[in-house]
Amino acid sequence: MQEQRSILLAGLGAGLTLAAGCQAAGQDSQDSQLQALEQKLAAQAGQIAQLARELAAQRALVEEQRAALARLTPPASTAPEAPQVAATAPQELDEQRATGAQVAAAPAQPAQPAPRPAQPVGRTPPRRDRPPEVPPLFEQPGVLTAPDKYVVEPALQFGYASSNRVALVGYTVIPALLIGLIDVREVKRNTVTGSLSLRTGLSKRLEVEAKLPYVYRSDATVSRELFTGTAVERVFDTSGKHVGDIELAARYQLNQGGAARAYYIGGLRFKSRTGRDPFDVVTDCTTRCVGENVTGTGLPLELPTGSGFYSLQPSLTWLFPSDPAIFFGSVSYLYNFERKNVSRTVLNGERERIGDLKAGAVAGFNFGMGIALNDKTSISFGYDHSSVARMQQNGAPVPSSVRTQLGTLVIGYSYRLDATRTLNASVGVGVTRDTPDVSLTLRMPWSL
């Protein structure tokens, strides 16, 4: 019993000793954490003090600069106007984009014992109200001429086209045997057109234009004489040169575009019949070109230089500036007026009556993009498409006529020679069978 009591007292003493040790260890851990927090607070207090000193130094520097500016600034009545930054605005759809301008900032001047007048820090560039200029790819110019300004535009255009045609007149017994005639024709066609255009602005949104063309054409046709059954081919050369169809046009800007808004321009073009009429030139037929007892090639002995029809063409052009590019396009519709009691001249001066003729209407569209390379040079890429309807004779479609699709890829180049002259060149490549193989155009607008 005495031994059990001694063991119990010894266990209680050991437990009390262990509890006291744990309590001492916990107290030491709390003390170390408090010391770490105090060190962090002291470091943050040092950082706050450093930031306060830096802020005070910056405030003192700002006050010194304000005092220096106050001494340099003249009275409000004599202070010059602050220069304005000219926003880059669109220029004309003919040549190149306008260059942006920035105002140069002058460094702060140290304090001087006597006040000095403020010096100008830059020159405001002239404000532009037209889209950037890119080469004109199509017939519709992209911008309007300023009021009381004149633009003279000489132009030269060359076109080349080739085509092959095989016509079978008869019927076949078996695929290898033909009873009848074979008409084989290979045509090489060259056309050179020189023109002089004059346009002027009647107001800020309206311009008018007149165009006088002169046309030279030459055709070389390899064929057999029509409806004779001859096996001998011969070359039929013919050409023609004369004034072309004079054109008058007017264009009106429908809205006030801007750097982030498209420009819309409505146009109306009228084409006359001043060129040599295709029905007045002599055709290589003895008495008539259709029906029985026909001899000759059926080709004109002299090529016409006009279409032979009065035409009216409304159009809508749009321009969207997006520096450094300009996106543009247009849609148009060409209406040809009907001609009554048409006849053509054949050999020996005889006239063959054709009847009432109406050329097919032409629906067209084009679109493209111009990119400025620098302040003088720009290039353009575009596509032009026209759909020509069938010709009508005496109110009915001509049996041999079909709807024709004309598609052309166009690449343009523009270079500003000086403040008044710009050189524009473009190359068109036909992408459909009926389109001329290639067309080259050279223009030089001259502002007066």
C-alpha cells in the first residue's frame, strides 16, 4: 500500500513537470511570433517614411516648375493660340494617302530673371476634307473637284483582243462527215484611244466633266469567204480612225464622309453618237448580208469608232478610308436608247434595211483597294465586271445574240509629279473569254 502511494505521487510529479514544460514552450513560440510581427511593422514604417519623403520631393519639384511656367507665360491677352493637331482626313481616290502630322512638344525652360514671350511649338498642317488619293482604276473618279478649280486629264488607252470562231452551216450524216459549209475565223483586234477630259467643281459637292475621245482601230481576220464553200483562207485587214463618242458627266457627293465614315457619290453619264456609226460604214457584201445569194466576208471595210446608240448611265460610288488603305467600289447601269428604221450600207452604195434596234443594257460593278506606299506613291488592286444583255431587233431578241459577261482584273499605280500633276497607270487583264486580253491605260490629271 505504501509502495502504490509512492508510485502515484511520482506519476503526479512527472505530469506536473511535463505540463509546466509545455506551457513554457508555448510561451516562447508566442514571443517569437510577436517579435517577427514587430520587425515587419518596423520595416513597413520605414518604407512609408521613404515614400513620404519622395512624395514631398516631387511636390516641391512640381511647385518649382509651376512657378517657372508662371514667370514664362505672358498675359492672357497676348498669349498665342495653342496649335491644333490636324486629324488625318481622306484625300482623293486617284493617287496617295495623306501623311499624318504631330505637334512637337517643347521642353520646359529654366527660370529666367526676366519674363520671355512663349515660343510656338509647332505648325498646324492644313486640314484636308477629302479621302486619301489612290490611282483611279475605272471610269468613275473617286472624289469631287473643288469649286472654281479645273482639272485637265489627257489619257491614252491601248487594248488587245483575240478570238477564234468556227461556224458549221449544214448538217452531219455521221460525226465525221459534214454536208454544208465551215466558216473559220480568227480575229486579232487592236484599239488605241486617246482622250482629253475637263472637269470642274460647281460647288463643294457637285462637279461636271466633259470627255472628247479619238479612236484608232485595226482588225486582222483570217477567214474563208462566207457561204461560198471555198477552202482557201485569206487575211482580211481593216482599220478605222475618227472621233469617238463624246461624253458628259455630273457627280454629286451625297454625304459628309470622314476618317471613320464612307463617302457616297452619285453620278450620271451621257454618251452621244459623235463617233463613226457602225451602220454607216460599208459592209463587205454585194447586195445583202443575210438571206440567199450572199457573197463576201460580211465584215466592215472600215471599222466604226462609236457604238451607234445614245446611252445614259447612273452610278453610285463609295469610298471608305482606313489608313493606310482606301476601300472603294461602285455599281452602275448603262441604258441604250432604241433606234428606229436602222439600215446599213453594203457594196455598190446600196442600203440594207435592218429595222428597229436596241442594244442590250449593261449592268456593272467594281471594287478594289488602294494602298499608299509613301507621300507620293500608291498602288491599287481592283476587279471590274459588266454584264451585257442581248440585243433586240424589232422588239425581239436577235437569235444569234447572247448575254455577255466581261470581267477584268485591274492593277493601278500612281505617282505625284508635283503639286499640280499626277501620273496614273493601270493594267487590266481579262478573266472571261469575251473580255479583251489586256488593256493598258496612262493618265495624267493636271490641276489648274
